[in-house]
Amino acid sequence: MTGLIGRNVLLLILLFFLISSIKFDILLNTSFAADEVDIIIDGEEVKYDKDKFWVKDNNILMPLDFVKDNLDVEINNYESEYQIKKDDKKVFFYIGEKLYIINDEKKEKDFSPYITEDYNIIMPLNILEGLGIIIELDQAERKLKVYDEKEPERPGLITFVLDDGSKNQYEMLYPLFKEKEIPANWSPATVYLDELDDFATWEMIYNVYKNSKPRWEISSHSSSHPNLTNQSNERIRIEAEYSKRALSEFEPVSFVYPYYQYNDRVIEQVKEHYDLAYAGSINDDYNRPTGNNGANDIRNINSREYVKENPYEIKRVTLTGPHGNWNSLASHYNLERLVDKTKEKDGLLAFTLHKADENSVERLRELINYIKEVDVPVGTSYDVIDEILED
């Protein structure tokens, strides 16, 4: 009898090892080496070659080191108990146990975390979904995508619009923007280029477009700079369309209303050729932003919702006039408040410059330095489209 029991015990032990071996083979056969899979976190590919991960019973198994090295989470442990925390959400698991506590709710999974021979802790990546992290595995394309459910904080956007296309802007403003490595929207009235001494030449326009880094947008300010609200529908069409043709190789996407003036008829024609348009500042005498000032009024910051609903009425704050003088309302206090509120509210702030003198160049330098100091990005109309209209 004793011999029979011994043989049965031996058979049971052999059977256990056989089943374990089969399970282990299955596990290996479903594994992908890390260097065979594109691991993408928040849209950026991450190189990770410390260990292997694999898929088993719909669990994506990954070393805890991967989580620690690549994700914005807090990890704590006491003996065999581990906690992964993000904001007010937390996940607990225990080495060798299938019980998980996800945001205070007990859940039993079909995989037990364990420690490898080289002390890597293998855990199911899927449990991080309890922290608001999204996990996607495309086995066909060998891509693992990991990203946060919460939208990243946005710091707002500032853009500069240079009206008219004067030679003064090329000589006084372009060098400063180039020095500070920020772009602008240069909007010439095209029929005057090469024709009037006060206006830029086509060679200047080409030079700015070709050599500016980041690249400027060459936008439209009509052909001959009339008050479009006083023109016939056909004349409005010609002003918008012919300017677009003249600038076609620069691929303009925005229109700047001459004298800040526009109405529904003007918008209808401009919409046929451009993706957005710049108006003026809030003017309490009118229902639309047609003013040429605005630095003292935070209502001239465009919210994301406003831009999406009114892409052809983007409000602007004017910094300099037609003679280059700095606007009296554009004080340090007013401008810094506008920039701060733009960042706080994730809005769009559009500044307009006409000509410049030495004083206004220095005032602009101070403004740009402050924008850089508080880390608000400066872009062009292309960025308005990419980051707001198409978001």
C-alpha cells in the first residue's frame, strides 16, 4: 500500500510539472520581445528593451520598471504589497495573489503578479486603466499605445499680425522676431508691393518666407486696402480672390480686414478663400470687434469656443499705429495682464503691429521677453487652425 501511495504522489508531481511546462510554453508562444513592438506613450515612441512583455488571457503583462520609468505615477511598496497612485486614484496588488484593489474596490483577476529571477516584478498593465490611463494593444501591427485619459494642460496661444506689408516692418520688426526666434503673420496689400516706396518689395516677402524660423505666414490684407464694407459684392470678391492668387505660392490661410472693418457680406466672400480672418478689438459702440485699440480690455482675448464659433471675427489688440507710435493703452500692466489671462484661460491673443520706431521696438522686445518668461507659445494662423479649429 505504501508503495502504491508513493507512486501516486510521484505521478501527481510529474503531472503538475507537465501542466506547468505546457502553461509556460503557451506563455512563451504568445510573447512579443520588446524590440519587436512599437511602444507609444502619449503619441511618442518609447524605446524599451529591459525585458519582455506578452499577452495572456487578455492581460498585457509588463515589468513594473516600465511603469516606473515611463508613466507619471507614484509607486510605493511594503514587502509584497504594491500601490500605484495617480492623482486621487490608486491601485493595490500583492505578489502571488490574484486579488487587486482598484480605487477601494476589490477585484479578482486571472493573473498573479510575480518576481522574476532578475528581480523584475511582472504585473498586468491593464489594471492601470483604473487610474484613468488608456491601454491599447494592436497585435496585428505590433503596437502598444499608452496614454492618459486626461487632456494635457494647454498654455494658450499668441500670434502677431503685421498689417499692410510696409518696408518699415521688414527693417524694424523682422530682425527682432528673427532674433527672438518667433513667427508672425505678415499681411501685405499686394498691389502696392514693388510699386510704392513705403511698401515692401516682393523680394523682401520672399526673403521673410524663405528664411524665417519658425516660418512666418504671409497672409492676405486684400489687394488694394479699401474699406470693404463700402464695396460691392463683386469688388469684395476681387479683393479677396486676387490677393489670394498673388500670394498663392505662400499658401495663405488667413485674411486681415483693412481698417478692421467688415460685415456679413465681407465674411461671405472671405470664407470662399480663407480659413479664418482677423477683425479688431471690442468696441462698445458696435456689436462687432472693429476697434483699433483694446489693450485695456481682457474681453479681447479669444476663447477657444469663440474662435471655433467665429473664425472670421478673431479679435485683435493693436500695439502700434500707422506712424510707428506705441499705443498709449498698451502699458506694461495691461499687456502682462492680457498675456497672463491668455495662459490661464487657454485662449488666443492676437496682437497687431503697423509701423515701428525705436521706442516701439524696445517696448515690443519687453513684451516678447515677458511672453517667453511665462512660457506662452507664439504661433501663426497655421497654429490657430491646428491647435484650435481642428482640435
